[in-house]
Amino acid sequence: MREKKIVVVLADGRKKEVEQGCSILEVAKSISSQLGKEAIAGEVNGKLVELSYLLEEQVSLKVITLSSEEGLAILRHHCTHLLAQALQNLYDSVQLGAGSVNGYSFYYDVQLNRSLTESDLKQIEKEMKRLIDENALIEQVEVPFEEAKQWLKKEGEIFKEELLNDRLGEKWVRFYKQGEFIDLCHESYPLLPSLSFIKAFQLTHVSGAYWQGNSNGEVMQRVAGVAFAHNNDLMNHVKDLKEASLRDHRKLGKQLELFMFSEECPGMPLYLPKGQILRNELEQFSREIQLEAGYKEVRTPSMMNQRLWKQSGHWEHYQENMYFSEVDQEMFALKPMNCPGHMLIFKNQLISYRDLPIRYAEFGQVHRHEFSGALNGLLRVRTFCQDDAHIFVSEDQIESEIKGVFALIEVMYRTFGFEYFIELSTRPQDFMGSEQLWRSSERGLKKVLDDLELPYQVNEGDGAFYGPKIDFHIKDALNRNHQCATIQLDFQMPEKFDLSYINEENERVRPVVIHRAIYGSIDRFLAILIEHYAGAFPVWLSPVQIEIIPISSAHFEYGLWLKQELKKVGIRVEFNQSDEKLGYKIRTAQLLKVPYVVIVGDEEIKNKSVNVRKYGEKQSKMVDFEVFSQEILRFIQERSLNVNV
């Protein structure tokens, strides 16, 4: 019989007196009957626990429902166990590996004596739904470590044994039990109180995967799916996936004749003429605003002696991602980063404090080894161009220079129509230099963010090996996040390269280096833009800005004159003089997503006008040619997003 009362502090700050030894479910019901029905777990003093968890002392308590991110993660984690049970029920000789949650998705890695295909997914889904309807009792079972090891060995669960061996030193091991099915819990999520909470899920694909991500490990089959709280959320996600498929930069890259790949150079894109125009426009835009901001453009070699990479720290921290070659009986490496070359340029001259800050910028081609299975169009390649810059400053210039970089990023991202959020990444385990310098660097970056009153989140342990960093994540048209711009503060490389400048007392002192990129990778940024705009670029960026279509050969002369006039003022224009029908030529221009199609016939010749149809619109309108050309030119010069003539 309970008598003693304790106080729990709820998520909204309210305090509630409850009986000692009551469960989280009982607390939820006492708050409201609806919360009692919707509760799936609790968070006690920051730790996620099952609803059955008993409260013995004063704690902070948050009741978890499926309306929260924590609740959805628990739901998706439970789906991994449900998926494993369905696979074991359906197929003989299943060797269960492990499941996990990744954003919206959940997956389970298994070995089977047959290859699963996409057509098997419906049957697996059907079995999962049958198990949900069965709604067997769910239990969390804790077993002594040695007993768990012996049981897994007896059952022949070789992958589970391996997972358990990674947890030597633990006294107890958690198992998930649902009816007759038992699975090792290797992630610390609580379990759902009932399978009835799983209402909206869908299996999405089957793929190959290395066991525990190790390329030398066993090859597994990965069955993956998505899960949400409600069917509407699932349907919206499926709709988003369909839209993402239509926007896939790999498909659009081929359709719009932008880039290609070849077996002769895997993971290394070949840019076609139209794609190169896009790259040139991106570089020119960046070059213009950097020159205005006082940057000086440089160029460094693609391959440098291995000694340099040992000096910079890349040999110790990054060599597995680098390409090496022997030249004149010495080892050289293709550069994975531009930093060391800029250090050499700075060191080549005598620098006074009056010269600082020095801002070196480079559109530098870098090479990084990626596993073939990780390659993904322009988003993950083996060679790419960085819009890199290194700013050499005195310590009292750090804050003002970083604020200047923020201003550049704001201008560039606003031009493309991107919103963004900011992360501050702190010292990783594999760091270079002293902890004191790291703490000083982190304080400096935090102060800049606080001074600018910008919201940010801290990403513990994800800094570069030579310094903390600020990362910018842009949101595209489908609300997906992409990490692009970065600002990194570095006290280490000036030390490694023995860099110095002469201060006011005529002494040699170390500069500080700010590493900075805005696009990050121009190739990856281009992929993001293709998908963000669905290939329909703003007119300033579009490879072909206007296509002129004459109604018949009688209108060629006027059409060609228009083309020449537009080219004179720098507008990229094409003239379609094929024998195809007018409707076909208009549809072709629409497929190529040309911003403006200009149709010319007798009326246009007579009035020295053009009949203009903007991409995506069904109606066209007659416009005076001079007015039209000046408007288009203004849109291009201003790099406008809204371009209605």
C-alpha cells in the first residue's frame, strides 16, 4: 500500500505530487485521460524510459507521445524489431544482424539464403501488419551478460554475438520480447507499450550493406522503411518522395544536358557545355562579391609532396581519404584540401601587421577517396571544386572578419532564395593542438554568434581536427537540409607552418587562420540548386535564357536578327530553325526548362515585337522587343528570382 508522496517536475515547469512507486503511465493518466491514452514513454531526468518505469524520488518528468521527435524515434526503433520478426517468420535460415533509425527511416540488416527484391516488400509489410493485429505482449527482459552470450551462441545468432562482444564489461543485457520472438536491444530506446501505436509505415527499398559499415565485413541485405504517427504524415512523405524523384539532379542533369559520368573516371563528373555555363555563373557571382570584400584570388597545385601533408597534419588525420603517387622517387599526394598551399603563399613574403587581414580565395579542385557505394551523382564525388578562402588575421581581428564572412554568406544565400540554420561544432576526439587553444577558439566563435544574435545549436565533438567550426545548413524547396558554408578557426596550421607577421613592436608573432567556404563544393551546391529549382533556374543562371521559335521559314530573318541583338547585350539565346511543328518546338523548350520562349510571326515582324511565354505558364503575351530585352537584361544583372516581364 502506497503512502509516501513525492514531487515530480513536469516539462512545462509545473510541480505535481504523486505517490512514491507509481508508474509514468499512472502520472500521465492523472494529468489527463487523453494523455494517458497517447503516452508511449517517459523522459526521466533526461533519460528515455518505458511507461512502466516506477518513480521512487523527485525527478524531472516529460511524458512522451508520438507528437514529439523523441516519440517518433521510439516508434521507428520499435519498427526495426517488428521488421526483424516479420523477416524471421517469412524466411528460413534468417541471420538477424541489427536494426537502426535514421531520420524518418528505419532499417534492419539480415543475411538470407535468397536475395530479396522490391517485390518482396509488400509481403513483408503484410506480415508486419498481421503481427500488429495480433498485438502480442511486449516485454523488456534483462539477462546477465554471460547468460545472454550463451543463449545467443546456442541459437546460432553469430551477428548478435559479435554485437555483444563489443559490450564487454556490461553486467546486464536488454532483450526485446514480443510473443515468442526475442531480439537483442543494441540501442537504448524504450519500447512501445503496444503495437497498436504503429499505424503508418511503409517499406521503401532493399539494398546491400556491409556489416556494421565495415567494407571488410560480411555483405548483408538491408530492408528499409519509413514510419510516422499518422497516415496523413505518411502520405505527405510519399508525396514528397515522388516530388524528390522528379527533382533528382541525376535525372535532370541528363535531361537538361548538364553533366555526365563515365566508367573511365568513376565519381568524377564530366561537365557538358550547358553545365559548364552554370559552374561559370556560380564562380563569377562568388568572384564578384569576394573581390568587393577585399579577397585576392590565388591558384595552388593539384599535387604536392607528401612532406607537406605530414607537416599540415593531413597525413596523420586524413590519409585514408587521399590519393598518392610516386614522382622522381618521392611520394606526392593529390590535394584533398587547399589549406597547405595557401600557407605556403603567406609564408613566401614578409608580412606586417599593417597588411592584415590578408584574404586568399581559390576555386580549387580537390580529390578525396570515397567508397564506390557512397558515390551519389554530384552530391558525393571523388573530385570537386571548393570555393575556398583563408583569411590571415591578428587575434583582435578574428571577430570582425568572421562577421564579414557572415555578411557574404547572407548575400549569397539570399540571392538563391535559401533559408539556413547554424551549428557550432566543437573539439573532436581526434584533435590537434592544446585544449586551451581549443577552448579559446570555441569561446571566440560563440561570442560572434551571440553578438550577431543568431540562433544556433552546438554540435559537440564534430569540429575539424585543427579547429572548431560554424556550419551553415540551407533548406531547399522540399525542406531538406544541406550543410554547405563553413567557417573554421585555426590556431594550429600557423604553428605547423611556422607562419608569422611583424607586429607593432617589430616582433614576429603568429597569425590566426580563418578557413571559409560558402558553396562548400561547387559541384554539390549545383546538385542542390538543380533539385531546389527542379531544373527551372532563375534567368541569370540558366544555360539558355531565351529560345526564339519562328512560326515558319518566312520568319527566320527577323528571328535571327533578334538573336543577334540579344547576344550583343550578353543574353544567352538559341534559335530553333528545325522543321518540326510549332507545338513540338514549344514542348521541347519546356522540357529543357528554358526561362523564356519567344515566338515570332507576321504580327511580331510588323510591330517589331515578340510573343513571350515564360516557363511553366500556358499563356503568352505580346511585348515590345526593346522593352523585353531591357527587362531580361535587368533580371540578369540583378540576379533576380522574380522574373515576370
